Amino acid sequence: MPPPAFDTPLIFDTGQDGRANCYLPHGPQLDELLPREVLRDDLPLPDNSELDVVRHFTRLSHKTFGIDTVFYPLGSCTMKYNPRINDAMANLPALRDLHPFAPDHAAQGALAVMWELERALASLFGMAAFSLNPAAGAHAELTALLIAKAYFAKRGESRRNVVIVPDTAHGTNPASAAMVGFRVISLKSDARGRVDPAALAAVAGPDTAVCMMTNPNTLGLFEDRIAEVSDVIHAAGALMYYDGANANALMGNTRPGDMGFDLMHLNLHKTFSIPHGGGGAGAGPVGVAEALVGFLPTPVVRAYEANGTPAAADGWRESAGLRFALDFAAPDAIGTMRSFWSNFAHMVRALAYIYANGAEGLTLTSQLAVLNANYIRVGISDVVDIPYPEINRHEFVASAQSLKRDTGVRALDLGKALLDHGYHAPTVYFPLIVPECLMIEPTETESKETLDAFIAAFREIVAAARIDPQSALGTPRTTPVGRIDETRAARQPDLRWQPPSRTGE
Amino acid sequence: MLQAVGVASLDELVRVPEALALRTPIAVTPQLSESEIAERFARFAARTTAGGYTSFLGAGAYRHYIPPVVGALAMRGEFLTAYTPYQAEVSQGYLQATYEWQSYITLLTGLDVANASVYDGATALAEAVIMAVNASGRKAVLVSRAVHPNYRAVLRTYAEGLELAVDELAYRADGRTDTASLDAALADQRYAAVVVQTPNMFGVIDPLAAAESARAAANGAVVIGVVAEALSLAALATPASWGARICVGEAQSFGNAVAYGGPHVGFIAAGSEHLRRMPGRLVGKSVDGEGRLAYVLTLQAREQHIRREKATSNICTNQAHCALCATIYLAAMGKTGLRDCAALNIARTRELRAAVTALDGFSARFAAPVFNEVAIRVPGRASDVLRALEDRAILGGLDLGRFYPELGDTLLMAATELTTGADIARLVGALAEVETRAAARI
Amino acid sequence: MAQPAGLLYSKEHEWVKLDGDVATVGITDYAQASLGDIVYVELPRLGATLEQFGSIGVVESVKAVSDIFTPVGGEVIAINDAIEADPALVNREPYDGGWFYKVKLGDVSQSAELMSPEQYDRLISQT
């Protein structure tokens, strides 16, 4: 991590009158065009020269980790390399500048992209159809729960308002359930870290709407009894929902649709290499089984042969020669989840990624993701606790519980110490059922050299902590700032720049 | 590596129970080299013929000049490939940029606090309504029909899940929201919020009067202002100044491509009384152990990863990269550039309106002042006029009849700083032919 | 810290001080230590009627949020404004300056549902 050469004052503090850039031609002034009453009094924003803007944001970039500079073993996030070809395709002017209200006949290429992607995802994950509408994973969960709610309402089963969620579930799961008026029952995982069908059967019943799970689960373990779990839920008349956060573990190998899942979402910004961009924008397609297809949000992309008959396709097929239209008319659709049709630029990226891989590449992707995770597990298993010492999938959990007991050094401290070694910390304190939890997911795009270096650094940090706990407790030391007073940030919220107060107001 | 892990092969490593193994091969694309991918997408682009048309489309997604400095900075790998700034020590760049975005949004809206962004304008409105509902416990909301139809549709989808009633306020003949019935509607105190959009779906500048907002607040309803064209905030009286206590909208106009509808970037700003109900991420200022100034995600206890089912919202990602593009755009344009840009938008739209309404049979549908869009009444059906324009490689605007059955003869046309005199002349020439043929048929 | 005598306790880690039919409520030392630095407390409104064991407010720390389940029901007759300005008071003086609210008990017998200091001590030593 290169040390920052300069402090970076706020862009508001560096602006000055007379520094405006010249991006547009001169024209009339606002007060020549509109009456005073509708105009604002002033606009207290800074004018900065382009050079100052460039220096400002370039320096900010120097104080920011990215996959492009460091390894991110963040469990549950799938921080794989973001191929640049994807961005270049998203930036093709005809696709980049296309207006959502452009007529279908002038948007055929864009509609073809969406359709090809949707067909590929349907086959890859064993679903009858996907909607590309939702903007993110959590948004997709909400969408799926609304679909479930509508489905049961149509069957006269609106009494179904319970969502069963394993205690290892991602935080968005119960939050999404609450937004739909469902209440959540948390199911304790068994001693093997999995969902026990018998325990599930005891809580599933006539008021159960959905069971939300992921497979492999957030402990990185494959739910081998998932078929029984699905049977229990279906026998209770409820639906199975697959949280796709861990989809990187199973492509080309097994499919949620074949495990009995009726609904699912994907995180394109995890499995399909869309850049995380500092926390968004993501994209969260929602997939459903046949019985739920009518409830998908609008619009849906319809494909037609040259002669006008609907084009059939079980999975991906060549779109040249087909014609496409947006269909807004689905009578059972839950509605729409966002202003327009999809995070289209990300659909371009995801399709380009699938083209770069094909079936063979996606299969190998998942295999290598699993190999890399197991390799790290084995490499550190003698220096931290491994609560589930078995073959894991694309991620695994470790615990710093013994280290904490012996030295006072916790998972949080190990994470901070890794920052000094030029690694992003793993996910910590999730899932909640493992104390002092570290969740590690290397992804398939990291080389053996990187993994070996990470393992060595991790072992070094633990060894140093056992000799002198302060070596870990005082970290990070080489980053632009050290540990931050979060209490102060929350007790005295300072969330914005304030213009200097004007006299006489 | 396989040896270290203790398995003989990759297949053994990823084995699943027999019943779950794939029965048929997955049907995805062929595997292509990068140059072949480029060629394939060039064909997708070529099949997207709208790229070669002259466009007057707005209606919630706007064509603006994005200085290349925005892409040059935003596409730096550190910004593009960073994760959410949970490890603040190595994310100061993004955290400061987000603090600056929050600041820009508060300055533009006149309100006290803004979050780190949400998915888009429509979902921002849904989240704002949820905030208002949580503030008052009331389960109904009053929304102007002049609010963008897609925003109202998303609100209805969310409202269905939360069992909220959504009632509508009509619009007047001049294109503004009909507030005559507002006091009566609010009198029985069942509404959690009153929602208006300005400029509204017809381009018309349409805030509530400050007195109307005050009366709504006195009745316990939160006034929510919606802004679909964020550029207007650079010119028009702030939502805070006319009484909105929550302002939401779409910031795509700031430095983000139209991209067939996404990703865009929604913003939420609010009075300080709503801070703890604010969904999504918030960046705050603090210090580290050495007293150095530092930025950090704060008030996270409200968020899903901690509160789970009690969270203020389920939202997890924000639109960090899109908000970054917007922030860089606002920094580069500055107050001078933004005001000049807004003025050009108004001026070009004036020219457009004057040129088009000079033709027989074409008139301005609404009398009230507009920002950068204008609703034009056409001879015959708007959809027919649009088709005729498409034959001449012109996207004439939005057929408002698509969302407002009573406006089937009205086109919503936008003009921005990128609209040239030549564009308008081409449009007028094409419309003149349409008009001639329509007249000939009579 | 041994549990202060003279108080009653709930299994949600609140304490109750009874004075005739007026009860003062706060959270225990165990609760404030578990939560960490408290940043905000959402108290019930003055005059609100609370039902025993209902969820009536929230205690927010930097990393966690806890619902307040009122150990007794009744009408809220006082709330502690001091903790709005200084939430850290709850960490520093959980039993004194960091009290949350006072209720006029609707049903004095509700206190029988609460724990003695010894019973609460046993509860937290098992956790």
C-alpha cells in the first residue's frame, strides 16, 4: 500500500471562484429564462479546475484497496478479477447511450443481450426463467418474496406468512422478509453445520411460505441432504428459495433447480465478475420454477422466430435471426421493482463473461474456486481453529477463539494485521454461529503464488501474536489511517460538509 | 495442490450426491476468445440502431454531456474493483468520495443529511415512503399523478408487500398537481406522506407552495419531493425551501450513462429528524487513534447486516461507483458549469417548443413553466407521429398515452445542452411532413 | 459487578426499581457491557401505555441493536432526557444516571414476574 503523499482536503475546500472549466458553450443566464420565484437563491458548490479534480480523485484512489492491487479473501463476496473486456463492451456507444424508451425495433441488439443472458442463466441454474429486473441481491430477495406472496395469495393461502431461515443466513434474508410482512423463524444448524430435515419438519407447517437457504451454506459446506430438505418444505406446501451468494461453488456441477429450489437469485457482481465498484451497483437476477413464471416482474424479453412464432429455447441459443420485444403485459406479474428494465450495462458485462468461459470455463471456474479455498484451509488449519474440518466448497470458516483465549488477539485483529501485509481482511464475525469467525473465499482467479504468500503471511501474523499480542492488537500501522473511533462517529454524526454560515441570515 | 488438499482429482473434490449431479450438459454460450467477443458485441451494437437516431427522449433518463475526465477517474482500477468500505483504514478514498457525494446532495436539496445512494429514483421513493410510514405509523400515502409512472408503479409493488394504501392527486389543466383538494384529503390524518415531483413527468415545475407543505406537516404527513432530473436542482428553488422534509430522486444526469435504464443512482436526503430512519449506508467523519481525520461507515446498526429483520431496510449495496461518477461530474462541472448547463437545457427546450408549436396542429399541452421537457399535443395519435419520426431516424419523445390514457395525443419531448439547432430543424422538417399528410387525409 | 440489591431484573437484562406503584427501568451492567459503546437510545413517548414484556424501544450501540422489552406495564410518566444528549451515560452509570424511563404500574403484581438479584446473577453466569 503506497503511503499517501498528501492529505486530501474536501473538494469543497479547494474550490475557488474563477476556476470553472469550459465543458459547454456559453448561453443565457438562468435569471434571463425563469422568474426569480422559481429559482434557487444560490448554489454553494465549489468550482475546481480539472487539474485539481484529477489530483483530488487520483489521490483518493491511492488510499483505496481494490482487487486490481490486492488479494481479497472475503468470504461470501466472491472477489474475483473483473475482466476489462466486459467494461469495454458495456461502453460501446450504441449500448451505453441507449434510452430505455427507445422502440423495440431500434433496440434489438440490447434485447438480444438480455435474452441470451437470461437463457444461459436458466440452463446454468436449472430454472424455468429469470427476470433481470432487480438491481442487487437484496433487491432480488425482496422480489422473490413478493413473488411468493403473490403466488400464495392467488391460491387463497395468504395465511402463509412465515419464512424459515437457517441461523447461518445472510442478514439481508430476514430484512427482506420483514419488508414483505413476513415473520422469520431462525432454524438452528445441526452439529455438522447443516440444516437438519427433521428439525425443519418440526417447524414447517401450514403457515410456512418460504424456506430461504444457500448451498453451499455460509460455512462453505455443501448441504448434502438438500433434497430431503426440499421434500419437507414442499410437503408443507411451501416454497424453497436459493440465495445465490455462493453460486460460484457449483457451476457446471449441480443446479439449484435440481435440488428442489423454486426461486433463486444471483449476484452478478459476485459470480459473474461485475466490478464491485466500492459497494455497487450490483445486479440480482431472480429465477423461478415453471409454476411461478407468470409472477416475474415486468418487462419480460420475448423472443420470436423470423416468421413471428415464439422462439423456443431450453437454454442459450444464438440470437441472430430472432426478433425481440419487451412484454409489459403479464397479468400476474408482481409489478416492477425499479424505474426501468435492468442494470443493463451489467447484463452486457455478465454475458461477455459467459462468452469468455462457455460451459467448460464456468465448470472449471467453480472447481478451481473450491480447490483454492480448500488449499488455504489446509495451509492454516494448524494455526487457527477449523470448526468443520472437512472438504469445504468455495469458502470455509476458521475461528480465532483459541487465539483469543490464549493471547487476547481476536478475529478483528487478525483482519487488521493482514491489511499491513497488503491483503484485504477476510469476512469477520459472520456467520454468527461461529465465535471469532473468519470466512475466507479466495476465488478461482488467484494464482497458487498468491495463495502461498497469503498463507505465509497469515501464519506469520499468528506466530507473532503468540509471542507478542501487541504485534496484532495495534494494527494496522502502515495504512493511511489506523483504527477509527466508530463510537465518536455514531455519537456525534458528522455526515456532510457545511458551507461557512452567511452573515445576516 | 490437490495433493495438499488430500484428493485425487477436481471431480472428487467437488463431488455431490448422485441425485444432484447434472443430468444434461448446461446450455450456455460457446467459449470465445476476446477478439471474438468484441466482434460479437459489435454486432449487438450494430443491431441497436437507436444509436444512429436523433433523440428527444427524457422521461426519467437524460442525455447529457459527460466530460471524459469522469470516466478517466472513475474507471481507475482502485475505484472500479474496490469492495464496500467496511475496512475503513484501506478505504479512505471511497469513504471521502462518498462523504463528498452526501454533501453535494444535501447542498443541492437544501436538506440536512443524505445517504450514500440507493438503486434509483423509483426505489428511493419507495424507501422514503417507508421512512414516512415508520415515522407516523400511518399506512396510506398520497401521491400526485404527475409523479413519474414508473416510480408510482414501483411504489405500488413495495406498498403491496407492506400493505400500504396509495391514493392519487390529480393534475390540473396547466400541468401542475391539483392541490385544491389537498387540505381536505389530509384532514382525517390517515396519510403518512404527500408526494410531488418537480419538475414533474410533464417537465412542469411543480413544487407545493410553502404554505401547503406547512399544512401537510401540521396534519402529520411528511412532504416528500421527488426529482427525476437532478440537473434541475442546480437551477430551481430547493425542495427544502418549499417544505419538503424528504427529497429523493435520480442522479443519473450527473455523469452516468443512460445505459438502457441502468445502473443509475438514486439519492435520499432528509431533515435531521429522519436521520435514524434513513436506509442504506452513511459515511461519517471521525478520527483514528493518532487523531488523524478519518471517514467511516457509521450508524450501521440500522442496516441489515446487524439489525436483520428489524433493519430500516433490506438494502445492502448502494450504487457506489455510479455515485462516484456523479461526484466527479459535480466536482468538474462546479456551480458555474451546472448553472450554465441548466440554463442551456431551459433555453434549448424553449427553442424546441417554439419551433414545434409553430407548426399547424402542434401545441403546448400545458401552460405552466417547464425545465427541460415539454408536452406537445400533436395532430392525431402520438404513437403514429412517433412511428413516422422513427422512419426518419428520429426518436421524437415519449407517447404519454402509454401511461395517461387521456394524453394519447401528447408527446413528451426533452432537449438538453446536447440538442443542437440542427437537431431541432430536422425534427421540425420531419413533423412538417407528418402534419402535411395528416392535413391531406382530412 | 454483583447485582445491586433492592432491584428486580428481567431476563432481557433490564432492571426495575419499585417505589410504591412507580417503577424506574434501565438496562443492567451486563447489558451495557455486551452492547459496547452506546450511541443512541429510543425511548417510549411520555404518556404512552406499555404492555408488560412488549417491545417499546431500542438501544443502539456501534455494532449492535437491542430491543427494550419493558419488564413492567403501565403509563410512561417520565423519560430520561440526559441519555439523549449523552448516551455514554448508560455505559458509565447503568443503574444511576443512565436510567431510561419511569412507569406508573397498571398492575403492581407484575413485579412477581421478575427476578431477584440472585436469580439474575445465576442467569448471567450461565450465559
